Amino acid sequence: MTQRLAYLDDTFLLSHESVIADSGGDEHGDYIIVEDCIFYPQGGGQPWDTGELSVQGKVHSVDAVRFAEGSARIYSRGATDLAVGSSLTQLVDRKRRLVNSTSHTMGHLVANVVETLYPNYVARKGYHFPEGSYVEFSGEMPESNAKFLDKLNEKIAESLSQNLRISTKQVSLSELQQICSNVPTGLPVDKPLRVVQIGNYDAIPCGGTHLNSLSADIEVAVTKIKRKKPNIRVSYQEK
Ligand SMILES: [Zn+2]
């Protein structure tokens, strides 16, 4: 079975019917695999979605979602009692998805802004959970941390106020290498490859969920920069 990861196509598809394609258990608990999955499995610095499954009139809560062996596994207590082949309705917790998607999108914006203003910095990794979010770059510490942060915040605010559109596209590896100037090593081999692009900033390979556009309503700022060997870490948070 090839599972469709429906969250890749639409961040705001939060209710969706599908069919249970498989079920099982592993060290994290009992899980099901659905044909069309709208739940985001944790990864790429973004937490998993929570929510509910409605199967034959009974509601089951989603405890966790993880990607393993080529599929998103939806963990729910007693999931293995659900019959393979049953129809179900998936319902993603909207608030959590929105918070996580916003924080994740802001991580890309921080990376784009830093790389644009300081081309000797290259984004290496990100942690986009709403608490303690950061992006790490290879490069040297700036001469003045305060000036560096001020300059970034000015550019971030400018981009937000321009309501830049955010687009995503599924690509082959060779297309990805053509589009992205910074292709990280260790791209997943068992997931579709996709790039996300904010306005005309550099496209970034990413399988997470993002907003559809920036907005001046989002209040986010970079708050500190520190050495975190071998990288420098730029922390950001929503106000
Ligand atoms: Zn992303």
C-alpha cells in the first residue's frame, strides 16, 4: 500500500475520511495506518498532531503520530481492535496544528532572512516546537549580537507585513537540487520530497505543515544568538 500523506497538500484539511489500511503495535503502543493521512507525524523539528478518530460512531483519541517504515502510524489506545478495511473520520486538533504550523513557518522565515542578510551563514537545523524554537547556522558569531538581532527583526517584520505567499511543491531529487541552493544531507528516502518557498526567498526542502501566507498579525521576533558548537543558534519566539 502506498499511503497518501494528505497533510502535505493542505495544511488546513483538518477533517477527512479514509480507510484503515493496516494496524499493529510497536514500542510506542498500538497504531493504525490509514490510506489518506491528515495527521502530521513528528519530524523535521515539528511536533505531531493530536486529535480524534471516529470509527463506527465511536471516538478514539489520537495520542501520537510517528513515521516508521514508510508510513505515518496513528497511535491510539486499543487501535488494534479496529478492523482493517473500516471507514473512519480523522479530526485534527485545529489549535495545535495552527500553533505548530505558525512556529514552523517562522523557522523558515528566520532561516531565509539570516541567509539573505548574511550569505556566509547556512541553516543547518531547526527546532520549531512553539517553546524554545531556534534555527542553527554554520558561520561565525557576529561582531554585535544586538545589531545582528535588530537587523533580522526589521527584515522579518517587513516580510510579515508584505503578506508573502507560501507555496509548496513535490519534486524529484534532481529538481530539488536545481531549486534549492542549500540541500541538506540526510534527506528522508522513504517520504515524498517537497520544497517550501516564502515569497521569492530561497526554497527549502521540507515535509512539514506551513501557513499559506505571512501576515502582519503574526508577531514573532528573534530573541538571542549564541554559540552552540559547531553552529550558532538563533532563537525566536512569538510575542
Ligand atoms: Zn517546513
